[in-house]
Amino acid sequence: MPPKKKFLSMTLMDISSPFYRQAHSVDACCESVPAALHDQGANMNMAQNIAQTSSQIGGKERPVPLNFAWLQRGAEPRQAVVPVFLPFRGCPVRCVFCAQDVQTGVGDCQNPDCAEGSRAASVEGLLLAARESLRLRHESGQPAAELAFYGGTFTALPEEDMAACLNLACEAQEKGWIGSFRCSTRPDRVDAPILERLRAAGCGVVELGVQSFADSALAASRRGYTGGTAQAACVLVRAAGLKLVVQLLPGMPGHSPQFFMDDVPAALAVGAQMLRFYPCLVLEGTGLAAMWRDGSYKPWPLEDTLESLAHGWLVAARANVPVIRMGLAPEPGLESAVLAGPVDRELGGRVKGRALLLAVRELLGENAATPAAQFDLQLPRSAQGFFWGAKGELRARWAALGLRTVSFDDNTSPQLVFI
Ligand code: SF4
């Protein structure tokens, strides 16, 4: 685990970015509450603030408001997504960690020699199935969905496939089946003209499989581009008026927790509006499986992964940027294909529990785990599901921090009460 000081300085590193400032402005109203402690204040002397707030309030029990805006944020209303998985289609290389055929539950539609089930997954067949699904949804009175092209390098599709995908998207919009569509692609396969073509066809969101901004990790994973290329691609997506999702792959070959600590603020600084964290797994049939077998690659241990993701999740949450996915979706066949790596069905909740613990620990500063820091917590109900981690795994850590009791109530403002 990298030193805490370094993490804090990275959190601040990108505050000068216009994108970062924009993301933070949502919580600007908190600044009119002088007695409150602000979660964005990783740069503050927290212990000093606690002392100041406590003296203002006086009395034996000293409540300190918790302006963890990210904790109180309600779940965004979610639009249904109708995905079209195009495994490896358009990909210039097959990346060492990637098994899109397994990850998406669809066969390899790029390989003409693939198995019977995969041949059914021709681009034409996949688009027909998606069209039918959208039509049926609409006819049964369901609201417009979002069409999503995943699993390959969308912006490098052969022209025939690209035209077919965009035709479906346009038809579906004209008929009111979808509001817009999204696609995923590689950072080194986007430029202004293709992004403009997507936008004109009704694309709303581009997901970039950045994986990391660290040059050495990108080189070790043979991604074929640099961190600078990835940053430039992010800026292009935003400049085209498209929403940007950045996908990160903590634990990829050559990666380190420190790199991941840098990757999250780097993604925010170049305008990421949503993030996905996919901890690197060793999947059967990939180049990584061979590297794992010959000992040249070791996946991150689960606990290290949880801690790193918690730091990253907190940085994103403070910037009001949601992490919309942690870990691969549990597609059929995925579980049996995982050879090694930090796989966990409860990954998201365990990460959030650690993130909350981390936020309170930062708030307590030097007072953490001292007699002066015995406290009760009042939190919104949304925190109840993940507060203790999986099977109460965080109980001992909360107790060591000084927690006496915790209550979950949406009618009380979140606060920390010193006893
Ligand atoms: S990681 Fe992306 S570019 Fe690489 S093989 Fe998988 S889908 Fe293709």
C-alpha cells in the first residue's frame, strides 16, 4: 500500500484541471456551512478542524457534521441498456489479458474458424437479435433504452460493420426504441472525424479502454500506445461533445497500486465522467494465462486490490464521478474461465466499506485510535449495506479507529459524535 501522504498529494494534483473543478462544483453548496467538516478537505488539517469545531459546539458530546456528499447521493435513475457484444471485432491486436468471448458470453465473431456457437455470433446476427429485442421492448410499452456496442474496438470496425451498427442505431432512434447509443473502443483508435461521425449518428457516450495512463504498464501489457495517447483520446471525446467513460485495469502486467493511485486522478483530470474498475484476472485462453503459468505474471492479492480500489473509488466519489462498474459482469462461463486473480462477487460493497473507513480515518487525522477519538456515527441508510464489509470483516478496523456505535437513518444528518 502506498504511503498515505503520497495519495493525498495526488488527490490535489489535478484540482487545477477545469474538468476537476467542474466535477467538484456540484458540491459547492457545502462551502456555506462553516462549522462543518468537508470530505473534500483531504488537503486540510483535519485534526485542527475537529478541535475547532468541537470548541465551537462545546458540551460533553461533540457532534461533527459529515459532509460526505457522495454518501448521500441517491442512486441515479438508470436507463435500460440493450448491449450488442462484438468480441474482438476491430481489435488491432488481442491484448494479453482479454477474453472478450468469455467476458461477454458471446463467441469470437472475428475468427472465421471459431466454434459453431460463435459462428452464430456474426455481426449481422447480433444486430438482428438486438433489433428484435428493441422492437419487442418498445411494443410492450417499455421506455426507450440505450443501445451499447461492447466487446471490441468499435471505432476500428470494418466499414461494412460500422455502417450496419450505425444504421441500426439511427433506425432505433427514429422509431423511438432508444434515446441514444454508446460504444467502447481503444484510445489509439479515435480521432475527431470518427467521433463526429458517432455523434452525428446519435452516440451519447464513448467508453475508452484506457486501462492505465502509466507508460511502463502499458508497455508491459503490450497495449501499443502511451499514457499521452490515452490522455489525448479522452480530451478528443469530450471535445466532440460526447460523454466519457474511462475503463481502468488495476493489476495488469507492469501495473502497481501506486500507478492506480495516479490513474484515477489522471482520468478525472482529462474529463472522465464515469469510471469502470476491472481488476485484472487471469482468464483461460489468454496470453496472461501463459504468463501466469510460467510465473512471469502474478495477479494482485484480493485484499490489496480492495484497498487500492477503495482509494480510487473515494477519489472519484469526491469528484462526483461515479464508478459504474467494479469487476467483470458475471457472464455464463466466466467463473470457470478464471484461473487466478482478485475475483469476488461482493467486490463493490467491500470496496465501498473500505472507502468509508478510509474517509473517516482521514477525517480523524492524528486523533484516530486515540482516547480522544471515541465516537458514534450517524449515517444514511444507503451506507448500511456495505458499512461492515462482507460478513462483518471491517468490525475490528472500525473498533480500532474508535467507533462505539453506528446508526443508519435518513432523517438525521450524517454526523460523527465524539464521546
Ligand atoms: S482489450 Fe480491447 S483492444 Fe484488446 S483485445 Fe480486448 S477488446 Fe480488443
